[in-house]
Amino acid sequence: PPPCLPGEDNSKTVTQVNSTMAAVGLERAPKHRHSKPATPSVVRNRISSMQKLCRSPDREALVFVPGVDGKYNDGAKKALNYLLYGCSGLEILESARHNPEQEELLLVISEGSCFLYVGSSVVHEKLLPLVGEVAGLQ
């Protein structure tokens, strides 16, 4: 199992995340020494970091559309794998393969809010525990 964050009991969350990642077909690459499991606090912190990027006067929001509407954008797939599934390092490089569960995802991050559209109720139920702590999530 992925390493736990110091001082937190993540055993149940890590187990849920591992089953979620297996269910969405995201194969994990060998661990990079900086990888962290996707836990609600890790997802919250990563999205919060992206929200800080939107403070710039020339950037209102970041939009990630990995599916057909985004022409299967490789960068959007990698960004979502980083933000929602905890991938980092070599995992991101190897995570750009086609994932049918990401076809109906849309993530918009702005300074004060975050909008996540999930077109499938099955995927919605899988992602809900991970994004529950994100401030301003719609």
C-alpha cells in the first residue's frame, strides 16, 4: 500500500483509494520517492495550490477537459491524475493512457472556487470521498 502521511491514520482511506484507482483503471507505476497517496487532505492541498495560481491578473481559471470534448488532452489527463488520484513523478508520465472514466470529467479551478463535473454516477461515487474537503467545491 502507499505510504501514509505522518501523524495521520490513513489505513482505511488508503485502502479506499487503492480500490478506487483500480476501479477507474489507473495503473500505478513504481513509487517515486515523492509520491503521496490520494487522500482527501492531499487532494484539498493540491487543488488549493492550483487556486493560488489563479490569483494572477492574467489567469481567471484553470480548465481541465481530458475526454473527447478536450480532444483527449494529454496534459488534462496528467493534471487530473495528479490532482485527484495522487500521481506524481514517474507516475504522471505513465498515466496519460486513455481512461474511459475520465471522458466525462470537467474540472475548473478558480481562485475562490472549484467546479467538478462528473458525467457518471459511478465515477461520482468514487471521487466524492476524495474531493469532499475541497473548499468552494461545486
